[in-house]
Amino acid sequence: MSVGDLRQMAEMYHVPMSDSTLDGIAKDGVTPEKASAFEEYVKTTAKGLYPTLAKQIDAGIPTAYLLDPYRQVAKQKLGEAYEPNFQTDPSAIAALTGGTDPTTGRPAPMSLEDWKQHIMTDPSFGYDKTPEAMGKAQQIIQALQKGFSNPPKEQ
């Protein structure tokens, strides 16, 4: 196992790690025992960072897989080139904390519908510049023009 493998493992669980930390861990080689310990550390850290996903992480599902539906919704709304950064972008982090756990009242991931609405209404995403948004705006303009050119008849 190499530094690249450690980096990939950390990325799969959305645990930010510096290159110097990863280099330090791999400095004397990465034995299977060290790799296993690192994986447990990354999982534990991910559960702390994303407590509402802890059960799934314990079941062996990496955070990246759990966030993929959010990533796909963002791509549908903003284009295939868009890649949300759930680690450092406050607007994207809202997907993980913008909802409320009905049992505990604590922050929880948004529903996918709430995430879609967040993308469309938070100006930092730039949804208003997408072809979809421009098309919807054009439809509204056309409906208004039609309404003004054909006013209702007075009774």
C-alpha cells in the first residue's frame, strides 16, 4: 500500500488529510497492520465528521458512496462538470447539515428534494446562469407577454 492508497482511502471517507500527514504515515512503509489501523482511524474520523452517517459507515459504506446521490442531483442541476466539495464549501456542506433529524433534533443531511431546492436558490451555486434556469425564465417571460397581449375581457 502506498501514500496514494492512503490518500484515496481518506478521500473515500471525505476525511481531509494533509500530504505531510500521509507521507509521515507511509514513511517507513505501509504494512497491512498499519493500513488496517489507518482505515479504522479514517472511519472513526468520518463518523465524527458525519455523525448521521455513522451507521452506514460502520456497515462499511464509504462516505463518498453515501454522498453520491447529492453529487448526482447537483450535476443534474448544474451540469456534469460541477463537482461539489462536501469538505470545504459551506454551500455544499449544507447538504450534510441542512436538515433536521426528527428523532434527535440535531442537524442531519437534507432530503434530496431540499438539496435540489438549495442548489436552485443559493446564489453561490450559480443555478440562475444554467441553461435550465434561463429556459424557465424565458417561459415566464413568454407567459407574461402572452398575458399582457391578451388581457381578460371585462364583464
